[in-house]
Amino acid sequence: MDDYVGPDNVVRFIEAFVESLDLAAAGFDRTLPKATGRPGYDPSDLLKLYIYGYLNRVRSSRRLEAETHRNRGA
């Protein structure tokens, strides 16, 4: 994955920033999955996507979903 993302790309900053946060202490109450049912999305991944969308002025959930497919390997 590192070969596809340049060293100065903003997503590297977003990744480092969100990974440095203690999401449980910040009030994210679903950081630990329940023992039953299917696991939900990782809150850190959703926060990274939200920050990416905010920085790139992508507010629609459909547009955010489209961004997740952009430039990915086939």
C-alpha cells in the first residue's frame, strides 16, 4: 500500500493523527466490539474517512464511498 501513496500525501497525516488519539477517552463509546453479532466498523477508520472528506470538501456519504474506491488497485 505504501507504494501507491506518496510520502507527502495528506492521508499519511490523517492516519498518524487518528492513530495517536485515545478514542475511548475522547468519548467514542463503540471502540470495543460486543461479543455477539457482527463486528461494526472500526471507529478510527470512520474518523479517518470523515476527516478526509472534510479536508476535501466531500460531504455526501455516497461521494465518500466513491472516494474509497478511487485509485485503489484492481
